[in-house]
Amino acid sequence: MVFSSLVFLFLFLPINLLLYYTVNNSTVRNWILIIFSLFFYAYGEPVWVLLLIISATVDFFIGRLIELNRNTWKAKAYLLTSILVNSSLLGFFKYWNFLASNIDMIFNLSLPHHQFLLPIGISFYTFQTLSYSVDVYRGEVKAQQQYHKFLLFVSLFHQLVAGPIVRYKDIAKEIEHRELSFDKFSSGVNRFAQGLAKKVLLANTAGALVTQLFIKDFTNLSHIGAWLGIIMFAFQIYFDFSGYSDMAIGLGKMFGFTYKENFNYPYVATSATEFWRRWHISLGSFFRDYVYIPLGGNKKFLYRNIFVVWMLTGLWHGASWNFVLWGLFYGFLLFIEKSFLLNILKKLPRFISHAYLLLAMLVGWVLFYFTDLSQGLYVLKTMFLINRVAFITPEVIIHLKNNSLFLLVAAICSTPILKNLYVYNLRNKLSKFHLDLPYVMDAVIVGSVIVITSALLLGDTYNPFLYFRF
């Protein structure tokens, strides 16, 4: 099940909210969330619920054992067990075929391949349970003593299948006690509607054109067509993933949880370093706190640490060489930025450093998009006028004319312009004149978004979430 589906919007969510707010007992509310979350996860692939429960159960007991044996060799042994179990589950289901095929190619060993469908969200909830074990070992959080509360943390449907990656210590207090209020619920609804609009109105529109240019008309790709296609993909993946994060954060507020921000307008960055402080913040902070700093951070073996982190970042996104290259590409950019380039970029006019980031980011999205490296290389050569193809085709001219307004809107929505001019300033001004007017305005906006997106979803079968596959 996805958030941008009619089943979720008009059945699952209303029933869940109705039952949740009808009762006034925290334990019952927790169980309502657990049951609905497991159903949400099982809606498409019921069998993988068992894997989720197994992962949660193992780390629940390991967390308690670590706390019981704190400051002994046993605590470290239990932590290593958690790391081994989680990495094994993730490695087997996500990376075994990739590893086996590459070993076969090099050594001709004919290793067995397992054609499992990738369990949805396994990369997200595996990192969540693993971070819990590490935090308990470090003494940053106390081990949860009640199994159903830990299962609630792991299974919360708001962020279960596509993040953001939520750490136990960030919501530990809210698992025990949540404050519900009209203002928080209203804020959550607004944030959910914002994410829904990003997904349905912007990401899906951009994605449809990406499909047209890179799949249907790939053999007739022109120079301008290649640039248009990858720009549209940049908009698609940003609005798709940030929209999902907005919806997850909004849903969390509706149910009394506060999740940290996952995006901060990354396309306004002026360096790769800044870009990754703004893009998928929860993943970046995970690798920083659990890999980069333990390896030595900036203090020792800096460039080795960068290489390891960015190779893992690429692999986290998928078991394919294009993702490895994508991660190493950003690792190389951060390497040269830390070496000397950042000092140069700071002295240049902002529009030049911003242009550098946009160019690097678009090249990176080519590596990310094409799992077939030969196709990715072909597109890159087409973008930079190496391939002898048409500069522009009549079809691309039509696409540009039909989507010129969309490109402008998407570009504006990728920046904080609307947030600064409208969401806060206008709303605050209205609140001075009439106490209820801002809420009326919010209700009109949310209602309009629901009506428009529902109409589009009713007549459109193109509605993927890109990060479900990670």
C-alpha cells in the first residue's frame, strides 16, 4: 500500500484515525497502530511481515541482553550478533544475487542464485533496529522492556517502507506517552497534503515524461532530449522522495509522533558537501554516526573513511554497479571539495558554484537512473555532444512547449520561495485579523489537494514510489 492511493486515503487512514482517537488508553492506541502498521506492510506482500517481526524480535532481546551485561565482553558480543544478523538479512535478500553473479563472472564457481523479490523497506527498518542496538550499547538510550512498544517503533507505517530512518532515541518518549492536540493534528494534515501534492502533481508528471524520453524514445534521443529527461528525473526523484517524507512526517504528527526533517531544499546547494547535508538527511546522519565517526571521521584516515561511507551509500540504494559508481562519484566530489575545491567555491559568485552543483548532480542522476551502465554512458555522451545525434527533435520541442510551465513551477517548488512567501507570512498575517481564518485557509487548501489528487489518481495508473525499491 502507498500513501498516494485511494485505498489509503479513503479507507485505511480514516478508519485508523477514527479508532485511534476513539479510545483514550495509550496501550490500546499502541496496539491499534501496531495492527494497522502490520496490515499496511502486508497489504502487498504478506509473507515479508514475518521477516519484519523476526528482525524486531531479535533486536528487542539483544537490546535487553546488552543492557543486562553492560561494560562486559558479553555486551560487545551481543552487539556484534545484532550487526551480524541484520547485515546477513539485508545481505541475503538484497545483495546475494549481485554478489553471486559477480563471483561467477570472475571465478566461474556457479554459485546458487535466489530470485527473491526485495522485501519492501528492508533497508530502512534494518538500519532502524541496528541503530537501536548500537545506541543501547553506547548507553545513549535504555533498552525497551516491553516487546509491543519495540514492535511499534519498528513497524510504524508512517515511516516503515520508505523512511525517513527514525532512531529509537528520537521517539522513545513518545512511544511511552504522546501529546495529542488540534494544532499538532492540523499541522500534520497540512504537511501530509503538501507531500501528497508533491508526489501526485509534480513527481508523477515529471516521471511520465522521463518514461517517454528514456524508455519509449531512447533510440531517438537528442542532445536536448537527454538534458530534458535527466532534469525531469531530478524533479521526479526529489518530489517523490521528499513528498513521501513530508507525508510520513505529517502522519507522525497526526498520531502524536515527531520525526526529524529528511530534506532541506537540496537543489539550492552550492556544493556536493552542502547537497548531502540537505538530501536524505536521516541516511547521511546514520552513516556519519555509525560508520564515518567510528572509523575516525575527520581526525584520521579521512579519505579512506570517505571512500568507505560513499561506497556503502551507493550499495544501500541498490545491488548494482551503477549505484556503487554513483556513491563513489559523490565520494570523489567530497574528496576534492575537502581537499581544495570548497575554498575556491566559497570565493566564486553563488550562481557559479550553484551551477557547478547542478551539473554534478545531474551527472550523478544519470548514474543513478540507468542500471545498464552502457545506457547511462550513452546518455552522458549525448548530453555532452559526443554522440552524433540530433541536437533537438520535433518531439522534444513539443515536450518543451507542453511542459514549460511545469518546469517553472517545479523549479520554484524546489526552493523555499513559496514556504517563505506564503505558508508562514500570509498565514501569520491572517491570524492577526481573525483567530479561525488561518484554519479555514488550511482546510480549503487541504480539501483542494485531496480532491485534485484523488481525481488524478482515479484516472492514472502511473503512481510509483521510487524509494520503495531501496
